[in-house]
Amino acid sequence: MILLRNGGCIFTMEDLQIRLQLPKKPTEMQLRTIEDCFRDIPIEEILHGLKFAKNRWSAKDAGILKVGRKSIIQKEVHSVTNEQAQWRLKNWKMMISNYRRRGYSYPTISRIKKILVEKSKKKSK
């Protein structure tokens, strides 16, 4: 639909409605936020975000969602001794394949390596 106002054109879209069945009633603020998102964000971006959220929810529900990168790194290097750090660095290709099999990203793996290098330089107590 095109409206003419003061000699200029204003393009408007017909209002579309989406009907959803939700497990519980959203608050008024949540409804306004959803409406704002649908008004301001392109549909393609909304669908990408919903797909991401659904995959994250499924992983969380299945118990396979990886927690934050910092805690993954701390879990890997927390109680590693100087000798263990040196061994891991000597066998780094094997360690990379193990980390990738667990689903760690390359930035996470490089952060683990950085801490292992620091630990390998420290004297054993």
C-alpha cells in the first residue's frame, strides 16, 4: 500500500499477524520486546537468531552445552604439573586432535596452549 503525503511517498506494509502457542503467558514487557524486534529486525535475521536459540536450548536440554571458555580452559590446565605441561606440548598434535574431538574451538585450544607454555617454564615445587 502506498500513501501520498505532502507530495512525498510513504510506503507501508499491511500488518501481518503471527499466532503462537506458548507454554506460559508472556509479560506485557516481553510482548512489547517481541513486537519491537519483529518491527525493527529483518525476518531473515530473526530466523537466524531463533535457530541459534533453538540449537542452544537443545544442547542445554541434552546436557552437552559447553560452559564458558574460561571454565573450559581452567578445567584443562588447573592441576597440570610442569612435567605434564611439557609432555602435552611435546605431543601437541595429539592434544589438538583430542581437544577437537571434544568440540573445543581453535581459539580455546590456543589459549590452553598459552597457559601450558607458561606452566612448562615454571620450576616444579
